[in-house]
Amino acid sequence: MSWASISSNQTISFTNLKDACTTGVFTEISTITASDEQVTATDVGTYTDAIVAGGVASNQLPVKSELTSQSYQIDLSCDGTTNALACALSFTCTAYVKTQYPVFGTVFYSNVGQTTLYDFSAYAGLFIKVNSWDNTSGQYNCRINFATSSVNNGPSSCP
């Protein structure tokens, strides 16, 4: 059964967890063997980068809604411009971050496992536009440090 097909209040099998990694919801950090056996909170941490909600003991079976990713996929502009024009840029690229919305120091990665920095070297300007990870918390413009692929200021909200 796929990760998408289980309800938020259902426990998770190794097959579900593997599918979540295959589809980019979480990152697999140790090989998962598909099976109908249900995973414990310890299993989640052993095999993925997912975080299990507080209050779930290591030997308990978490439900889908109790797992969150440490890797957030966000949309960003594929170009850069001046601060005054950044909010007009369109979202055509994807990056991954460790925070739910950009703050000073947020690092952008090109892969969900966050092992490769996002390459901003082709960008024409210092400012980019970023959409929040959940597409509901807003849009921001940020100044980027090209050498570290990180936000070099406190991001400003786009109107």
C-alpha cells in the first residue's frame, strides 16, 4: 500500500514507509525492506530522516500524522533580481530546506537528502523569491549568499 493511500490515523507498515521515501516524503537513511510489519517510532528514526511527534514512546506504533519530515520542499524563482523586483519573480524551481519557512541562515539544497547545496551561480541578481513549504504561510524575498546557498538577511514578506 502506498504512503498516500493510508489515512492520517493509520499505523505505518515498512512498505508504507519505503513508499514514503521513494516518493520523496522522507529520505531513506538505511535500507528498508518492504513488508506488512508495522513500524515503531524507533524504526522510523532508524530507517528515515522523519521525526516522530513527542509523546510517542520508542516502542509504540506511530500513526501517519505523527511523522514529519526534516526536509521541506519549497518553490523558488529560477533567477534573481534586485530587492525591489524580487516579489514579481515566478516560482519555477524547487529546493529543499530544514526549516518550514526561510529565516536568516536558511540553507537551500538541491536534493531532498540535503547533501548537495543548491547552485545559485547562474542567478542574475542577489535576491530571489521563495514560497513557504506549505504554500500557505506566504511568499518572501531573500538575499542569497551564493557561496553557501543560504539566506543572507531576514527575509521580507511579499505583498
